[in-house]
Amino acid sequence: LGGTKFQGNESEELVKAIAPKLEATAGPTVKFVTGGMAGVQEAFAKNCGDGSRVWNLLPLGQSSGFGRGTDINAGADLEERKAIFGL
């Protein structure tokens, strides 16, 4: 769901505008999964409704610090997280 840096001048505002609209129009059973990274993922999580449908997948022992969503720990590092995501 995006990198740690915004690429264009309006990119951050675009993510902040899209997140609540996506959350509002997606069915109530839809969950949004981030990698718990700063930048695009953090902006999305912080603007996706009340955050109750956001799940931040992080390596064991880490937290996103987003203050929104539920942090889930799985995998020891980035490579194991990629395997969990199927990348």
C-alpha cells in the first residue's frame, strides 16, 4: 500500500482524501492491511475512518505507532513479512 515517501506534491493530500472515501464505500466486512510503515501507509491508516478496519502487519516486537488500527505481529523481518503477504 505505498512507500515511505510521497512522490508528488499532492500525493499526501490525495491519500488523505481517498482513505475515508474508500472506507465509507467498501463493504462492512472489508479490512485494510498495511505494513505499518511511515509515509503513505501511515497517512492512509490515520485517515481511514476510525481505524477499526485497519490492520498493520509488522515484524515481531514492533509497533506502528499510528494510533489507529490494530497492530499484528508476524514474521521476524521484512523478508518474512513479504512471504506472509505472498510477495
